Amino acid sequence: MWEKMTHEIRKVAKEALGESRGFGPRGEESRWSNKSVQSKVRNKEECFAERFMCKNVRIWENYKT
């Protein structure tokens, strides 16, 4: 019963969503990752690192922003 249900769920999902080979973009090859996004991610990572080195309210506000 479970195998049949699993098969049907996968069949419907494949028809609705298509099928991928299981490989996605790696690193900077992402379709949405441009220079603006990369700089914002890098800034957030730096703020995150600062946050745990120094428990300052201003740094926490920077990180949240």
C-alpha cells in the first residue's frame, strides 16, 4: 500500500513540477547571485562574526539590519 501511494505521489509531483537531475548551481554560479547580493551576504557574515566577538547593542542592530 505504501509503495503504491509513494509511486503515485511521486508521479503527480513529477508531472506538476518536472524533474531535476539533482544538481544545483554551486557557489557564485547561482542564477540570482549577482554582485549586489554577494556584497550583502558578505556584509551580513561580517556583522554576524562581530556580533559574537563583542556583545554590543549597536553591532546587534547592524546585524539585524
